[in-house]
Amino acid sequence: MSGPYIIRGSVSLPEAELMWRFSRSSGPGGQHVNTSDSQVELRFDLAKTQALPQVWKDRALERLESRLVGGVISVRASEHRSQWRNRETAAVRLTSLLAEATAPPPRARRSTKIPRGINERRLREKKQRADVKRGRTGRDWD
């Protein structure tokens, strides 16, 4: 997914505003882990960016408030042995996170009244069920 990182529609993250940092991955992997910087941390300054429309930016800042440190969002990837694949994974994670955070809120549910016929049918079925259960008691078995 190298190249422009598209969030939604024609809005994309500019490569110049992405900050990459590489370090050694933890965990098993033998000598490869000790010698290569395959873990990727991708940082994006959400508070200062001009790439997002202001409405999207405000929405994302509000929704991602708990994940932001000084207005910067950080995503880390270290699943793969390859730094390149970890870069791709981190970029996909960031774009999907921002796409979800900038999505418009769902339409409010309009409450509707339950039709009288449906309510009457429910009560009638409840009554029938109660009669069936009442018929199972052993009161008449003397």
C-alpha cells in the first residue's frame, strides 16, 4: 500500500506528515530479531494537520482523545519479520483508524409506537401459554 494513504474518498494522508520510527522487535526470532530494526512505529500529528477537512479533524480529535498524546496518534506494528511489511501494516492500521474516527455519526433512531394489534396478539399468546402451564399442575389428580 505504498504511495498515497487514502482515508476516504479523495482525502489522503500526505507522506510528509507521517513520522516513521524503527526499532528492534521483541519476542522470538533468533538472531534476526537481534540484528534488524523491523518494528515500525508510525506517528501522525492529528492536531496540526491540514490534510483533513476541519469537520473530520474535530470528529477524529474527539473520538480518538484517549489514544492521542499531545495531538499525535501513534500506531505500532511488529508482526512480520520484514520492516517493509510492518510499514504496510502500520499504514493500513492508521488509515482504517482515521477512516473510522472521521466517519459521520449514524442517524438517530426514530422511536416508533408499537401497533396495537401486535401488542394485543402478544398478550393473547401470553395468556394462552399461562393457561397451558396452569393445566399442567396436579391439582385435579386426587
